[in-house]
Amino acid sequence: MKLAKNILAGLLLLAITFGGGTYYGYQMPRSGVDPQDYIETVITPYEDGIASYIKFLDKAHKSVHIAAYSFTHDDITAKLIELKTTRNVLVRVLLDQSQSGGPDQKEQIEKLRVAGIEVVIGKSESYGQIMHHKYTVIDGLWTETGSWNYSNSATKQANYLDFIESESRAKRFQVNWERMYKFMKANEKPVSGKSRR
């Protein structure tokens, strides 16, 4: 009788654990839920990537953390400066070293830094390779990811942007951003060289 109660209690515990959808922090997928219902996807050049991204940035009230391979678009720079100066949003940017020597990107870096926005330039932590990320985390809640660079030409090319509201996703990308920041800040060198397009 005692053995039967123990088995029943064990089965009940398993049912609660897996029935509740979580096991060691992993969310079990829900049947019948389409993830795309929670993702806004923009595909360029058929849709306007820059307009969608600027609209996304406008959600910021606390912080914007960007990791970008290429960063040459005036409108993005202007929006980030506006967020910092009018809403006192914390804006921090990580950029790839191989792209940061060209005149277009140097101009954007200078504008951001003059406005008091921290820009850190570097490489990947592993093997000294390029930092090829293209993502933005806003307020620890929203994440933009995709193939789209923050550049003048990205919207004319075949790229995509995904905008997702998810605290757990934002946290994952923010943790990655902080890790890269720590490494890149410790190894930062002056901007030099030519930008590859």
C-alpha cells in the first residue's frame, strides 16, 4: 500500500512537472501555437526595413543595446541620439572592427560618441574573427534579429528582420551582448583600415 502511494505520488509529480510545460527552465512547446503569431517579420527589399526598425526603436524607454556588423545609416544614428537626449534612454553600441574604418561608419561613430553614446569596437571573442551579429535589445523586453545590417544598402538587399516581444529571448541576447562588451572593451583598439562593403 505504501509502495503504491509512493508510485502514485511520483506519477503525480511527473504529471505536474511536464503538464505545466516546464522542466529545468525549458518551456515545452504548446500544441497548436504558431510562433509566427508572436513575431513581426519584415523582408526586404519588398518591405521597408529602415522604417520598421526606426518604429521598433521608438518603443524604447529605458535602454537600447545594439550589436552590429555594419552601421552607416544616418536615420538610425539620429533616432538613437534622439532617444538619449529626449528620453534619457541608455544607448550602447557594439560594432565590428573590420567595418569601422570606412568614412561612412566613422561618421556615425563620431556622431554617437559626441552625443554621449558609448560605442565599443572589436572582434569576436573566439579566434579573433569578425563580430557578425545584427541584433538590438530594447528595455529587456524586445529583440530585433535577422540578416539586416544597420546600413544604407541593407533595405535594398534581400534581408529579413524579426521583431519579438519576449523577456526570455531579450535576456538571452542581453547576456550575450554583455559578454561581448566585456571582451571587446578590454581589447578595443583605435579605428583604422578600410570598410568592406
